[in-house]
Amino acid sequence: MSQEQQLDCALDLMRRLPPQQIEKNLSDLIDLVPELCEDLLSSVDQPLKIARDKETGKDYLLCDYNRDGDSYRSPWSNKYDPQLPDGAVPSDRLRKLEIRANDVFDTYRELYFESGVCSVYLWDLDHGFAGVVLIKKAGDTDKIKGCWDSIHVIEVQEKAQGRSAHYKLTSTVMLWLQTIKAGSGTMNLGGSLTRQTEADHNVSDANPHIANFGKMIEEMENKIRSTLNEIYFGKTKDIVNDLRSVGDLNMKAKQQMLATELNRKLQDRD
């Protein structure tokens, strides 16, 4: 089997394993096929981790997009922890946009998720810029545990002297839930979805970049949320309902016998 085929199989396997165990499963795969280490680390999205900005006291999310070496840049203070004097930072123009984007998406997080952590990181490109919007919401009670991780990577190609732009959005959502009840025991439910979309928008004071890609992210999250609800919750409910009878079994058997008898009589008439 070629290395490319091995990578395809490994990625296909990762898509089918529980998202709450991604780190362990990824480590096991790398131990099994060490030559795929770099490709797997760059291709598999991992659950987001939280750190606290020592200067501002605010939480922020860690990912490859704000990492330089072993240090991570905070979107609040624009400083690396551990300290990294020559770490990569956005240009002054983009830094102002990054600060505004963090404020806007923090409000978005509050409206949609009520709690959790959100971080936005931007970096310069030759003909525009790119960025990532990260949202993490975790819950942990006696009866239910779960986590929502969404990673939205946006690439912006500015054109026509900055009056319009082409936006390419790649969104990944990882969701898992665990319920613990005395009557039904422990149930684990989880999965991930990745979707892409592209669009062209005008750029002006009335339609800034944040508003343009913000609408795309909002629409994409709503679509993914709806799909997750239909696939993971809807299908699970259907399966459970098929496996478990909520009605009286004797009554169900009588109904089945009546249907069989009616069908036989109809056939006799023909």
C-alpha cells in the first residue's frame, strides 16, 4: 500500500472515531505509521485547548494558527506565551481588524452559546489576508457532559482596489455528548463535519470584511448544526425507537394478525 493510500485510510478512520478521543487515537496512529506524522498532524483537526492571557486575564484558544514554535499568541495582548520576541504577528492594519473581529465574535458567542471561549486570529497574505475563528463550548454536569468545537478558516482575496473581495470558508465542527442516567446507563454520541463555501462580496464602510465573512460563518454554523441534529440525533432516535417498543406487545401482535387477515381476504376476493 502506498503512503498516499495509507494516509487516506488513516483520515477515513479518524473521521469515524469519537472526537473526544482524537488526541489518543491520533497518537496511536502516529505510533503505528510514523512516516505519516507530519501529514496527519496537519490534516486532522484536534479539540481546542484553552489558555489564559497573563496580561489581560482573558481566556483564549490554542491552535496551529496562533502557534510559533512552542509558543502561542494571545489575540488580546498580541504577545506570545512563553515569550517569543521575534514571533510572527499581523501587520498594524490587520491587527486593528483582528481586535475588532475578536470583539464582534465574542458577542456572537455570547448570543449563540451563552458561555464558552472564542478567539480570532488573522495573518497577512500577498493579495489579502487569512484568518481563523475558533469557538469552544464545554459542559460538564452529573448527568450530561459534552463539547462543541468549531474551526472556521477564512481566506480573503482582495481585488478591484479593495472594493470587493473573494472569500473562501472552510468550517469544521466537532461535537460529542455523554449522558449518564440510572435507567439507561451511559450513552456516548459524537462526530465531526467539514464543509466549504466560497462567495464574492463588496467591501465598504457599510459592508466591511468582518460583516461579510461573519455572515458566511453564521450561515455555515446554522447549516452544520441542523445537519448534526438530523444525522446524529434524528437517526439515533429512529434506531432507539425501532429497537425498543413503547407500546403493549400483545396489542401490537393483535394488530399485526388483523393486518395479515385483512390482506389475505383482499387477496381471496381478487
